[in-house]
Amino acid sequence: MKKSILFFLLLLYTAIYSQSYKSIIQFDSSNGLKSDIIYSITEDKEGYIWIATDNGVAKFNGTSFIHFQKKDGLPSNDIISIIVDKKNRIWLSGFYEGLYYIENNIIKKVVGSSRIKSLKYTFEIDDNIYFQNFTTSESYILNSSNHLKRYKLKLGNYNLELLNYNQKYNFFIALLNANKRINCILDKNKKIIKYIPTKYAYCPSLIHNETCFIYEPSEQKPYLLNRVINNDFLIYKKKLSLIKLNYKSNNNFQLLNNEYNTKHNIYLFNKNNIHVTIDNKYDSIFSTRIKNIPYELNLVHVLFIDSHNNFWVIDKTNRLTFFPYNYDEVKNYYAKEILGNNFEGFKCSKSIEDCLYFVNSKKEFYVYNLKTNKKKIIKKYLSENPYKILEKSNGIILACNEGFDFFEYNKKKELQHCYFKKTESRNATIFKDTIFYTRNNSIYKIYNYKTKIFSYKEYFRFNNIYKHDKNNLIVANEDEIILINSKRKKNTSNKLIKNTTVINSFNNFILVGTNFNGLYILNKKLNIIRKIFQNHTIYCINKNEANDKIYIGTNEGFFILNENFEISNKFDYNNGLINGKVNSIDFSGNTILYSTKNGISKINYNKDYEFLKKAFTSIDINAIYSNNVLLKNKNNFILERNSNNISIETSIFNFNNKSVVIKKFLLTKDNNKNKIWSDFFENKIIFRELAPGNYTLKIAALSNKYERPTNIKTINFSIKSYFWEKNSFKIGLIITALLLSLFIILYVKRKTERKYKRKIKLHSLELIALKTQMNPHFIFNALNNFQSLLILDGIEKSNIYLSKFSKLIRATLEIVNNDIISLNEELVYLKKYIDFEILKMPQLKVKFIIDNDINLEKIKIPVMLLQPIVENAIIHGLSKSPKEEKKLIIEIKNNPFEKMIYISIEDNGIGFNNNNEVKKHKSFATSIINERIHIFNQNKKNKIQFKIKNLNLEKDTQGTKVIIIIPHNFKYL
């Protein structure tokens, strides 16, 4: 019955104070733990909190739990105690067989411990850890090789069981007789140097670094002894000392710290007086703070102080409650608690010193004293509609849509009503006790009487007004903001800022809050300098003259900005603030009064708490999933190609002020140089359809966005490729393609060469055939000439003709088998032919014009290229001309720029006529030349050009001009 009543009182007490101090948390099965029964709590060397329960062990980082249970490898879910050794291993104790510990979140069992029951860590020295069976007191030793064995030290008929080692004085504490509870002191060589009187039980955590024995006449097992200690206990240093404490009237005190706390000793005297020592020195700060925690201290069983200076309380019903060091930083006063459940909250409110002035939903004007928790109604409005509370030098003005109600303080600092000034108003502000307010598109002021000071020409319904300084007034609505200078009678506007909610100023800057569009920082000309708090709604802006800071109330709490408009701190609902639309942020000394529709939060902004805002912050990787399958390894894992959807569950390692934590990640692939960190806001990071490769994921938690990432957690992993995505396959494919291409190229080249050779051979045969055609043609013409000469001129001239003809035939036979000859050889042959033709046509005048820079031996041309043209000019052109003077000009010119030889053969014969008769006279040799040139030009870049010009078409000229253009580097093949 007593236990039930005690449990009920604890629940009620915790519920009441968890409303006032939202940062106080009772941990149980409803918010993360697997059980409501807590046995012990400790902290490892990395700062994690370990909790032993009747349903396993939990590891806590401030935001999330990792659970270890029997299904994970524990010998039992009922774990009595947990101890951390020098290597940060978590040793477990309970009523089960075997010795178990947790290392790197893996449950391990000591080899050879299966048949040993109820072992508990006691101490360690020289890499050896000593354990004791807490039912039989038997000692065991675990060496550096992780081998466990029974430790036996005989003294007569007794086994000495080692309990601890005092490193300060270098001696052992041992149990000689467990039944009679006889303890003794051993020197470093384990020889007895002192016996402890009977009925005294060893108490390892009574005084830091001291060996203490408490008087306990009962014969209960040591683990069943309660923690209430009388004033009779012994301390052994070099000699045994009996200490008697006479603290006031009570002879007993309670030890609250756990058994193996090596830093803090916490004593409770007279059920409500706390005495905390750190390294055996009294600490007044901790003593006061623990004394003031909203908890019944006489119900506390264990109080643990972690490295972050937070308090963890296990009460006598095995409930666990967490008190952050700054648990009283935020205290809440809820509107429903002040007014009752029949009210919807505060319509408008403002805090002045320790008094909250507010108007409720029933238009009742109240004052609530935050110290005495008493409220008093000041006035109830019937027809008026209050919307804002303004503070003046000696009182308060309540702004209503129908006018302004003036109140002043009397000598008792109580508010008394003065008078009501009737006038329609929509929004109002106060500057040096002068009220400025808006009505539609006009602005008025009230000091002693109402004065209209400004009226906007266009219809502009003002919904915000702020007096910036003596000469400048700022008004705004949903569409723009206007700066009105009364001295210069000049207006400046900015139409980029929409949906203004609040206006204020700081130094020479104007601050404009908006609805879901953040905070604008403007200069005096309303130019936008900066914009912060994107997507936030800004409800109020206030400046604290005491610390030169700006306080911005938003839909997510409030931010504190320094003079450079950088965030120096943030308070939100994670800190315990009451949520809801912000009415005002006010100051009273070091206290911030944060008033919302749903109540007021009183923040004791103590500089002693600043270290908490900069406290150690890190991020933990709780689990990694691939295609929704949990991975056993959290680093250096390899995934199949089709398992490339990865999600990483994270949590913040932080016990204080989690609201300012910013989470970032950086994902790099194949050692690329990406240095851009990305923010993430949920506790899970998801990557979908990752490409194959080697990845490095870095995750960090920062205290503010300007901080560089530290305490980075790194995950290395790889995603395999499909065989066709591997570089070896791609390289093999490229090599195969190259080989295939090479084979095709060689095949095509070989085939082309064969075709080309066949074509060249065919061309050679064609040329031979043309030359064989040309030789009989030439001989045929020569014989006809010889026949004519013999008949007409007689034998003598015929012999001369025949002699030159034979020489010409011989020269022809010498060159006819060549494909190409030099230009010089062609000219020599041509001159022999011309000499032969002069015999028949004495009036023929031939002129050669050759550039001096032409190397005739170097220039190659096809054999007998010029002779048919000259022959054509003589026979078909000059021989049929009635002119007495028959001219033939052969000109050879060099064009070094084009790298061409220009050969022109010009006669003054009959030329060409544009009729069918001329075509019949066209020489057979001309067609042969064209065909030869066509064959030679095949497969050539630089081609021979052949042109025939009819000079009859020009004035005062007659005849034919043939032009042949030959490249300098002409080759047959």
C-alpha cells in the first residue's frame, strides 16, 4: 500500500513539474525505453548514457536509444548493474550464468565463464580485471588475454576475496570471512597489514579515493544493504580512523551517488539538505542546484551526474527522471492554468518586470504576477475590442479598434484606470509617450490631443506602423512598405517586401518581419541589405539595450542575433518554450519573458549556461538499410548492383539545447573533390539508384551554420557493377572494337589496294592501247605527207624528208615505251617533229618562250602529251589557213604560288567555227589526249588541266590556243 501511494505521489509530482519545466523528462516505455523498471545508470568514456533495466540494456545519446536484449545476445533481459572499464567496455551483472560485456555495440561473452553465476566488476589493475560473485563473494580475475579464472589467496582455512584496490595508497581491500563480514587490508604483495573490525561492511563510493567501511550489524548480503548510513564509519589511510558525523539532529545520512562514481559524492541529510563534493571538496553550485530540483529528494534512490553536468535520478520505485543542468532555464505558465479551460488563450499580452498583462478571449484585461502566481482583473470591455498593449513611462495604454484606454501606476505600483480616448484605429505604436496610429490611409498621433500628420494620396490601408526616430515614420501593408520623412516631407517606398507583420530598428538598420517570408534588413533608404529566416513567419522584434542583442519571435520559437545579425542562440519548443503565436518578447534583468497566445515562458538566461549552447555535439549512425534490409556492418560494406537504394538513420549526440544543431552530409564518389556539404533535416538520409562505384559519406552535426564540420562520422561503401558496367568489360569491348575496326580497315585497304592495282594495270593497258593507236596515226599522217612530197617536189626533197622522218621515228621509238618523261625530253622530241613538219610547210614560224626559273629536267609530264596538240595545230589549223605567215607559239610559264606549270600552244590558223563542219574536222588526236588526261587524273589530288580556247571569238584575232596546266609534283602513280 505504501509503495502504491509512493508511486502515485511521484507520478503526480513529476507531472506537475514537467508542465512547468518541459526540459525535465521521465524516461520509461512510453518514450524510448523498453521498460519502466530501472536498476542502474552510468556513462561511458565517449559520453553515452547506459541504462540497465529489467528488459535489457539501453544506450542513450540524448536523442535516441539503442537497445540490447536477449534476442540480441544478452544472457538475460534482467540486468542489475553496468560498469565501464578503462577500455570503454560495458560489463553487465545479473542473476545468470556467464560473464558478458558490450564492446562497440556488440555483445560478447568471456570464454570459460559459462558455469559461473552472478559476476560483478569490482576493479582493475595492471591490465587485469577483478570480478566478484555478489552472492558468494568469490573473486575471479580476467587477464589481458581475456581468460577468466578463479582467484584464490589462501589464509589458513579461508580464501581471501579481493574487493578493491586503492591506487592512491597502493593497498588492496579484501574479504576474509563473508559470513562474519571480516575485512582486511593487504599490501602491494598481498600480505595482511590490517584487520577491519567485524560488523563493518566495505563501502567503495562513500568518499572519493578513500577506503571506507560502514557499520552494519545485520548479516545481509552486501548487495542487499540499503544506502542509508549512520554516523559510524571507518576510513583507512595508514591507520584506521573512526569518523563520527553529528549533522544537526539526525544521525543518519543517505548516499545518493552510484557505487562506482569516481568524481561526485552526493549526500542527503535530513531528507532535503544536499551536500555535493567533487574530489572531496564541497561544491556549492552543484549542492544548490540539486537541492532546488523540483523533486522529493527523500524519494531518490540514486542520483547520477554525467559529464555534461546533467542529473539522472532513479527513485525508490525504479523510475528514471532526467534533469538537464539548466532545467530551470525555461519555466512555463500556461494560459489554461492561469485562466481555466473555458478560455482560448491570450488575445494580446505584454510582460513588464515580473507581471504579465494580457487580454483574454472574453475581452478581460488582467495582470498576473509571475512570482506569486496570482492574477487580478483590471477591466472588462463590452463594446471595445483591444488588440495591443503599449508601455509608456508611467503606465500602460491599451489600444482598441475604438480608441485608446490609458492606465497609470499608483504608489503601490498597481495599475489604475485614467481615461478612454475615442478614435478609430487599426494599428498603433508608441514613441516617447506619443501614440502614432493608423486609420485606413491616414496616420495620426496623440500626445495631449489628436493630430492628423499624414494622409496617403492613393488608397492604402496601413496595417503596420513604427516610429523609427524623431523625423521618420514607417508604415506598411500587404503590398509595400513606406518611409515617411516629416522634416523633408519626402516618402520612400519598397514594393519588393510583401505581407509585413512587424517593423523595428537596430542601430541604423530597419528590420521588417513578414508572413512566411522571413526577416528583411534594410538601410535608411529601404534598400534590402540582407534577408534571413527564409520561410519563417516573424511575429515580433525587440532589442535588449542591456546586452545589445536583437530578439526575433518566429513560428519556431525565438532567435537571438548579435550586432552583425548573426544567430548567437536559439530557443524553441525543444527547449521547453510554449508554442503558439508570439505576442511579445520582453526583458527583466537576465530574464527573457516570451509571451504567446497559449501562455508565457520565463527564460533565465544565465551566463553560466552559455557552455551548454556550445556543448559537445556529434551525430550517431543508428542503422543503415539497403533496399529496406538492415545491414550488419555500418562501414566498409559492399553492395550488389541492384541493392543501390540506401537509407541511413541518424541521431544527434547532444544532451543540451538540441534546437541549435544543424545536420550536414557530404557524399563523394570515386575520390572526387566535392567539398559542398548539404543540410538534412530529418533523422534519415536516403540515396536512391546510386551508380556503381566507391563512395565516402561524411556526416556531421554543427552548433551553428558558421561552424566548420568537426566530429565527422565517415561511412565508406561500394556498389558493385554489372559485368557490362565494369571497366575491364569496357576496356575489353573497346579493344575488341579496335581490333575489329583494324581488321575491317586492313581488309578494306587490302581490297582497295587490289582494286587500285587492277585499275592501275587497266589504265596502263589503256594508255598502251592509246599510244599504239597514236603511233599508227602519226605514221599514217607522215606517210601521207611523204607521198605528197614525192609526187610534188621530187626525190631529193623526199630523201631529206625521209631522213628526218626516220630520225623522228627513232626518237618516237625511244620514248614511246615510257609513261612519263621530263619536260625537256618532250621539248626535244617536239622540236624534231616541228623540223619534220617545216619540210612540208616552209612558211611555218615556231617560237618557244620558256621561263628561266623552270627546271625542265625536274618537271615530269606524260609522254607525247604536247606532240598531238602541235600536230593538230599544224595540220588542222595552220595548213588550212590562207595566211602567208603561219605562226606557232609554244610558251611555258611557272606559277610558284600555285606550284603549277602553264604550257600554252597558240596558232593563228583557221580556229574553230560554231557549226557542224568544224566538228567533223576535229582531230582524232584531241580525243585521245582528253582520254589520256582523264586516266592520268584518276586517284590524284593535283590534276592535269586541259583547256582549248577559240581565238576567233575575240576581236582582231584568229586561231586556237591550247592550255595545259601540270603540277610541279606530277607523278604517274
